[in-house]
Amino acid sequence: MSNPSSTADNILDCAQTLIVAGGYNGFSYADIADVVGIRKASIHHHFPSKVDLVRTLVSRYREEAEAGIVALEREISDPVEQLRSYIGYWEKCIMDASAPFCICALLAGELPLLPDQVSMQVRAHFRSLAGWLTSVLERGVAQGRIHLNAPARVEAETFMATVHGAMLSARAYGDPRMFATIATPLIERYAARH
Amino acid sequence: MSNPSSTADNILDCAQTLIVAGGYNGFSYADIADVVGIRKASIHHHFPSKVDLVRTLVSRYREEAEAGIVALEREISDPVEQLRSYIGYWEKCIMDASAPFCICALLAGELPLLPDQVSMQVRAHFRSLAGWLTSVLERGVAQGRIHLNAPARVEAETFMATVHGAMLSARAYGDPRMFATIATPLIERYAARH
DNA sequence: GACTACCTACCTATCGGTAGATAGATAGAG
DNA sequence: CTCTATCTATCTACCGATAGGTAGGTAGTC
């Protein structure tokens, strides 16, 4: 009764875990084969090359992220609460170590070495995430719930950069709580009157 | 008349450039040999193993960073100007592409895969940088030049995380100006009255 | 003569990837 | 219903290239 395409999904899931741990050059087909329980050659049947695998992986990741944002927009209307929910999502992922890093943020570090097909997806993720954050901040300003000191686009880029840096610090310190320590006050700042 | 130890330095310089481009697993002894113009085996004469090489590299990097901060403390007394100088340093490095990423920030992404000797140095860099930033902010507060909304330590960690995230964004967008766009307003925020 | 810095030549392990076989499911054609 | 052809997913066995690393030699220098 297992899903006929579950092996491909298992491979992607495994590759994602491995990539979160150490980036594009930090894992091999052999690593995946060991975890999934099939032979190296069988992975090539599902994903002819490593580029195919990672491109598919990042593409799936982006689709899930977009879907997550759509759901968040549907369920929460207040812009400040949307940001809180976004931060809360990552806080949970990092605290339970289920996905303690955004793969696009991690891959961005290796960008000069990435295959074009992958780097394009990484750039696209940055653009779309920054775009969404900008729209949330603009809506918050329009509703009088958010007060900014810089253009919404700049504030959005700063917000995103700080979130990515917070992931880095949580990892560097070996302390998952560091993420929330940095990220949570970010939102309160927008609520403060100036 | 060349410095007898210049080859070792050349190797370190080259390795640093390569590591900035793609992290620990993104370069090889063969890459260094090609650039420096010696054979692979000769690198092993100076640095017996890759771990030795990168440990030495990060150690040198940290010493230079500490020395830079000492010089900065000596030349500039105003805390706000110290932060401006720190950001300005990185802005220059990123704009002229001479060193467009902090190697410790980059290595932090791969931390779970790094040899212990390297990961310890990376952690130490994060601690000492955050420590210095905390002291700058505290001094600024004591002098009435800086106003904070959170404890100095938290503000310092946020500052550092945002700077690292700004490096990531500049790389992801392929636009070195993105660094200053994000990092420069950071300092102005401390000057704002609340 | 010891030491330093480099070399050639080589090692084993692993990398991403390929070739060809096999077993099982499926689907038409008679 | 059965025979045959095809497809899918996996396997074993292998490829050339490259990884980090070693052994042993050589030319120059203190």
C-alpha cells in the first residue's frame, strides 16, 4: 500500500536533512544510499545527477514555503501576527532540530560554487521571501499597526537577514534558543512608537 | 629576498579565498596547488592535513580580527563611530570583493560537519565578536550616545546576526551594495530617541 | 651534515555517474 | 487465459576523476 513514488520522496527528505547539515558539497549519493537503504545506482534512477536532485529538492522546498505563506495569509490577517507566526515556525523547527536551517540560506553561502540551476532557485527564494515580507510590512503600515524607520523594502531585507543570521548564531553557539532571543524582539520593534 | 615563510602565507591566503567562496568542503589541496604554483604534496609539507591548514587559517583570521578591533578601539573613541568603522570595513571588503564574507560566518553554516578543532575556533569567534559588540553598546549607553530597547547582549547578538545575514543577502542577490543597504541603518537605530 | 622546501610518484578511499542484468508489475493481442 | 512486450525499480559491477595523504628523493642553505 506504499505510495509508488515514496522512494523518490525518501531520497529528497534524506538529501534535505543532509544538506541542512552541511550544504551542497557536504553530502554524497553514498550518504543518501546508506540512510534510505538502497544502492547508490538506484538514486540515479530517480535523479540522474546530483544537480537534478538538488534542483528538485530546492524547488519542492520553495513550493512548500510558498504554500505555507498562502496558508498563513489565509489563517492570520494581522500583519504583526503573521510575522510572529513566521518566526514561530522557524523557532519550532530549530528547537526540535527537525529542520534547523533554511536550505536556501545555507546554500546562499556556497553560491559561487553552486550549479547555475540551483543558484537561480536560491536567488528566487530570497527575492520571493523578501517580497512577501515587504508586502506584510506595507500592509501593517497602511493599517497603522506597524511603524517603520526605513522604506518597507529595506526593513524587510533587514528582517530576513537577521532571521538568517539568527539561524547561523544558533548553530554557532550550539544553542537553539539563540534563534528566538534574536528573532522575537525584531517584531516588537515595529510595534514601538517613535 | 622573499620571506622564507611566504609560501605558507600564500597557501593560507589562497585557502582563505577559496574557503570564502564555498566553505570547508568547497576546496581541495589540488585547487590551492594550482593557484599557488606548487605541487599538492608540497602543501602537506607546510600543513600536514587539511584540518591543520584550516585550523591555522581560522586562528590567523581570528588574530587579525582581534588586532583590528584593538586598533579600532585605539583610533576611535566614540562607540557609534566604532560600529560605523566596523561596518565600513566589511562594506569595503564586500564592495571590492577582496573578502566578501566572514569565514567564520560561512563555516558556521557547515558547523555540524566541521572537524572539532575548526568548529571550536568558529564558536570562539562568535563569542568574542559578540562580546566586543556588547561592550561597545554598553559603553555607548553609559555615555548617553546609544539608546537600546533590549539588553546590550541581545542587541549585540542581533547586530552580529544582521551583519552576517547581510553578507548572505549580498551574495544571494549578487549585489554587494545590499550589504550596506541592510547594515548601515542598523547603527542609526541606536541613535534614535524612543 | 642537518635542515628546509620542494619535487615525482604513488597510495587508498571516495566522488558522481554508467552499463547491463534481473525481478516483478502491467497491459495488449491472440 | 496465456503469451509476449514493455516498463519500473532495483541490483552488481564497474568507470575515470579526484579526494586527502605518504614515501622517498633532491637541491640549496645554515
